[in-house]
Amino acid sequence: MTSRWMVCVFALLIGCSSDNGGEGGTAGDGGSAGEGGTGGDGGSGGDGGTAGAGGAAGDGGTAGEGGSSGEGGGGGMAFPLLDPIAAWSFSGDAMDDTGNGNDGTVQGATLTDDRFGNLESAYSFDGNDEIGIGNNVKPNFPFTFNVWIRNESGRGIMANDDVNSNGFRWGAGITLNVSGGFVATVFSGFATASTRRGVRTDPDVVRPGEWQMVTAVFASLLDTRIYVDGAEVPVVSNGGTGNSLTYSNASGNIGSPDRGSGSGAWLPFQGEIDDVSVFDRALSDEEIETLYGGFTTQTP
């Protein structure tokens, strides 16, 4: 499946109103050759270990029985060094691949082909769908969101808390604005300009109908950066004078993060979403380039 084994590429690459509006919607204004191999029996790739039965040089060759993920494949995936606190590869389900228990709750979204053509390895959203991600993906500054999208319409991509453009907004989120840019915003209360602070890409860089990797680095309240396809994009203020990031006890959401309605709301996403991850630190330029390179190279 697409992304669970895509981690192997990482290892090679890195060493293993309120103010309902404004532009941007609500966010606007055992031994490596021994038996069992590197992972041993039942290692990181499931029964057969990373190197499969017989180890890296044992029976079964480099991949051994069951291939690089061992017999059964896909299981026990990890992200070497990059170490997200939550990650959803959407390879057949919405489970949290880190093992931290932030498994997604799918409501309406359906599995579809990913950008490589792999079956059931991304989720399709029709404007009425969402995937809940629970209430434990809420790091303090600095932190990073990373997500692959193929946008058709709609504006909401993800948020790690409850966002209601007609009420209270909490946490942080990524969305699109009406002119075709990406927006990253933090919230701290009732929907007014004084409880939000965000940036948007300038120039607009959204390419409808094409897969893009979007990364938002929330380094601090006054330092938010946006990267598209591994490269930093210039940003300008998207308005707001909020002075904090505040969380509630509510669940975060992928696909339809705004509970509000009206012209200023983040309309639910329509298109495909894949390979979502959250880090409790600010990824460096080099790490984001590595992330993009790993996710655009498919090994046989």
C-alpha cells in the first residue's frame, strides 16, 4: 500500500460575527543476518520482520519471505527520525500509523486510488465527509502539520480542534482561501479577529485537480511558514490579532474542520486527501524536502 512502505524511502534518505471571514474563510480576516532478520520474527513489518524470514542475508534474500514489510506487510510502520506524534497513511484504513492511538473515525469518506494509482490508499471527500482524529493531537508551539491533497472545491483541509465560524474556534488548522491560496491559522476563542492569527500564501499556489503536499510549520505565534511540494512559499498576514493558541476538549478533524456555516466558513473539502501527519516540533527545510522526496518516489 502506498504510504506504509513509503517510510522505507525516508529511512534511506535520512539515515535509516464575529469575524467570520477575511480572505481564507474562518481563518481569514536479533543479528541482521540471523533468523528473524533485522526485525526478528514479528518485527517491524509483521511476521517475518523487516527483512523477512532468514534476515537480510538469510533465506529469502534482501526482502525475505513476505517482502520488505515481512509476511502480511504494512504492519507496525514507523517514521525513522522524523517521528510524528500522529500519522495517517490511509493505506486501507484510517488508523494512526505511529501506534499512538489517534485512529481516525471515518464519516462518509471513501477509500480511493492514491497519486501513484495504488488502490484504496487515499480517502475521497465529497463535501459532506470527514475523518475525526480525536482530541489528543494538540501540541504546543512549535509544531508542524503535513498533508497531501488533490483539491476540487471546498476550503477546509484539517484542524486539530473544534472550529466553528459561528461560535468558538480552538486549536490550529490549514485551509484554502477563495482566491486559491493556502492558509494556516491558530485560534483562541469566540470567532472574532482578536482570537485568531494566520498567514496565507502569496502568490496563490493551489493547483485544483493536482496532487500537492502542503506543510504548515507553526514555529511560534508570530512565526508560521507554509511549504508546498517541499519548498517554502512566501506568506502574508491573513488578519487577526490573536495572542495565544488555546485548545478545548473537542476532537480534531480532516476534511470538514469548520462546524460553522455561511460565506465565511471553511466549506467542506471535495477531492482526495492522503498521508497526513502531525509533528510536535518545527520541521526544518531539509526535513520537509526529505518528506516530499520520500512521498514522491515509489519503489518497486
